[in-house]
Amino acid sequence: MFQCFFLLGIFIVPSSKASKHCLDPLTALEITATSNAIKQTYPEVDFMFIRIDLREPKKSNYLQYFLADTDPPDGQIPRESSVTLINPATKIAYQAVVNLTDISAPELNSFMEVPRENFPGFANGEEKILNDIVLEDSKVKKRLSKYGKEFADRNSSLVVPDVW
């Protein structure tokens, strides 16, 4: 039976080995290998990892196997992860790609700064902090009070900011 878990916006397949199919979700081992590859390349930086996702292969590389209803041979199509991370000290975001084809030696293929206008808004898990900040804002409190003290006291937990 196939099992996977959704944790902090990431599907995790519990496995002690790397996935064999180029379209399978990342395994826990692959996620760990991805973060380790970046940490080993930049040991002086304590990055905040926002997302680690499967970087799907180009469809043109996979099409012939799909049409033949077969799987590509192991290693034929590179297995890669896509990473969004932030350096909290400099507040600069980065996008990285790690090659996981050889899980024992993951390679950092690219590491690029994300332009400010594309900066990731917040990390998974920060929704509660953002919600608390919004509900403590004097303008929000004033708006809620227009619906009566009882609403503001009892129902403020139903107010959820739309962060986008």
C-alpha cells in the first residue's frame, strides 16, 4: 500500500532509500540530501528552508516512455529537487536546484538570488504568527468592534487574514 504524508506543505514518502521513478514524490531521504547539499556548500549560512519540492523533468524527456507505457531506465532522466530558501541575516531569498540522481552524492546544480518582487511572502508554519499580528492591529480591532463587543471577544478566532 502506498503511503505519503503532508507536512508543512510537502508530501513526504516514508522511505530509507531514494525514489526510483522520476515523477514520484520526494522521499524523506531525498529531502534530507537536498538540504545537506546546500548546507555543505554554504556552511556559514543558517538558511530557512521555505520549500523543497520535486522538480519535474522536462516533458519532452519523458514523453517517449509515457507513450510506450514504460518507465525510463534508472538514471536516464535526472531526478532533481527545487528549493526556495531565505538567508535570515541578509533577508535575501534564493532558488536552488539539486540533482538527486545519485542520492549518495547530491549535486547543487544552481543557486540564484530571487528578485525582490518575487520574494516568498512567508514560510509554512508562520500563518499563526501572521494571524496574531493582524488580530492585534488597532485598525483590525476597531473594525471588529463595529460588529459588537461580543463578536470581537468571541469570534475573533474566526477572522483569518488572507496572505497572498
